[in-house]
Amino acid sequence: MLGSVGTLFAQFVAGYTGFNAERRGRHVEQQPLWSLLELQELLDEWIVVWQSQPHDGLRDPLHPGRMFSPNEKYAALVETAGYVPVALSADDYIELLPATWRAINAYGVKIKHRTYDDQALNPLRQQRSGAKDRKDLWEIHYDPYDVSRIWVRDHWKGGWITLFWKQLHRVAAPFGELAWDHTRRTLPGASEEQLADAVADLLQRAHRGPADSGDTGGRVRLSRRDRRVAARTKSSPPSTPIAPEAPPADRLADGEEGQADDAPKENIAKVIPMPIFDPFTEADKRW
């Protein structure tokens, strides 16, 4: 495919310099040039067409007179050989969560009037992330159904740093953004501690149930909005636990060695695993 990109796409783009000085062209540096984002959009559009275009190099022994497109050959491969589903890792779960960009202050990270912090954040406090297109802010991933923690991407060393909410000890029951936003609208101008206590009180009153019309026992009736928020908070799916890392393949093989002794010996070809595609590593390469 890389050869096709060079001959069918790159050489037709303004500013193409060629693969050597003889094929450079005249006054290339004076031509109007595309930005990287614009060039990426053009390449994406070209790939969509190329993937559906039949190619002479894609033939089938059962149909030698027909050309196939890359999409057709891949579909035939999956239909014949199947595919192996790969379980999501802990980092994959975090990558799929919503993201926002924040500064790391001396007290930690603040999202929607909630403060998150951890000792692992010490080297990054009041530092620039290096993401110039995001004004040197830090990428934060969060779970809308669980405000107990957030994840900060370490733009320096890679990986994620888990931060916990400072007021988590004030609320025993788990809750999400819905209950928090409702409490903020009910108590405008309240502090973070007051909001945490108000959310805890709302969830406790919802757990006790409606007060009897004859004897309230000092309990305050929930409004219709309070009941709806509490019900949706209780019915929200629990936070998906981060899957632990899978044990190494050699450990699994050692555990099953005793079972394999009873099985008949077979000549099995050596399996060469394909590397897992990492979009972040690919983005850092120089093409």
C-alpha cells in the first residue's frame, strides 16, 4: 500500500519533492503547501476510495479472471479464517472514557467544582504538558457514572495517573454527574464540602423511602426532581472495574503442561504473532 500511496497520491500533491533530486521538480518550495491536518484529510479520503478499488495484484485462485478490492479480500479472509477477539486492557477502558483538558495546580485537578489529587501528581504540578495544540493543558478522562476518580494522561512518561476525589469520604454511596449537577443547581454558590454533604443527604433520604403522610418523623419529603435524580442514580450501571493485566502466555503454558501430556502429539507449525496496532506510537513516527 505504501507504494500505491507514493505513486497514486503523494506525487499529485502540491509540494511533492520526489524520492531523489532528479525527480524533485522545479520551484517546489514556492508552491502553496497543505497543512498537516489538511493533508491527513486528503489522505483519509483517498484511502476510502483505494480500499474499495479492485487491484490487479489481488487475485483469487478460484477466480483468476477477476480483480478484488482490499475490502473484498479482507472480508474473504475473515470469512475463511475467522478472527481472534482481543480483550481490552486497563488502558483501553480508560481510553474509551470521555476526555477533557485541565491544568494541574498545586492542589490537584478540578472538574465541575470537584477537586482530585494524589501523591503521584507531585512531579506534574503547575507544569506544562507539552501539548501545544491544547495550550499545554493535561488530558483528563473521567466516568460520568462514577465521580470518585479520574485519570490523567502522563504526557511525559506515558501511561495514566489515577486521582481520587478529595471529598469521597463524605459520600458513602456511589453516584455520578447527574446527582452532582442537580445538587449544584439546587445550591448555587455552595462550597465543595457543602455540595458533597448535600449529595450524601439526598441519597440517604432516597434510600429511606417516602415519609408517611401521618408521621414524618422529622424527615423532609423529596421533591419530584429529587426522586427522579435519585432513581436514575440508583439505576445507573455500576462503574466498570478496570480489567487486570492478563497473565503472560508462558505462565499459562506451564499451568496446562500437565494436561497436555495426555494429549496426542501433533506437528503444529510455529505461530508468528502479529503486532498490536498502537495509534499513539504510529503518530510519533516520521513517515
